[in-house]
Amino acid sequence: MRSVQFSSYGGPEVLEIVETPELHAGGGEIRVAVRASSLPRGEMMIRSGQRRQQVPTTFPHRTGHDTADVVEEVGTGVDGVQVGDEEFGLAESAGSGANSDFVLLTTWARQPPA
């Protein structure tokens, strides 16, 4: 699967699209096909190195935290959601890679119809 990451601090030029291992939902998780994600100002500050004291970064660092998506796989212990549902949610933490083809979520909600 494709993911956006950076391997050093800097401007937008350090972002790269790379192939990363495919993820599968574990207990309490759903795997979603990402349809939309963001790159908020806080993440840009992490990438630039401005927040290296508050957010220690291990390289390579995958970008993206919030996402709108379609459920592809449901892990054990997850109720009330099924494959094909449209959800939005938050990846586990910074560096979890919501700017990817697929991401694992532990926090999500159903997308409203409009």
C-alpha cells in the first residue's frame, strides 16, 4: 500500500510516497480504505522540526491523523460496524499514517448522510 512519510525534518520537499506493509485489523480496530485525509498545521510543524521537543519523531514518520473512509476489515471485539460502512475517525497517534491507502482506526463514528 502507498503511504506519505518523511525521513528528515524540512519543508514539503521531504514528503515522499512510499510502499509500506499492508495493515490488518486487530482486536478493537477497523481497517479502512482512506477516501480523504488531512495534513493539518500541527503536522506541518512536526515535519519542519518546530515541535521536536513536544513531539519526538522517529524516522521515517508517516503523516496523517484524521480520515474519512470506507470500512474494509473489522477486528475482533468490534460491534456496530461492518465492511462497506462509511466512517470517519482518528488514527491511533501522530505517525500512524492516515495519509495512506489504508489505516487502522481505534476511534471512529459513522459519516452523516450529507
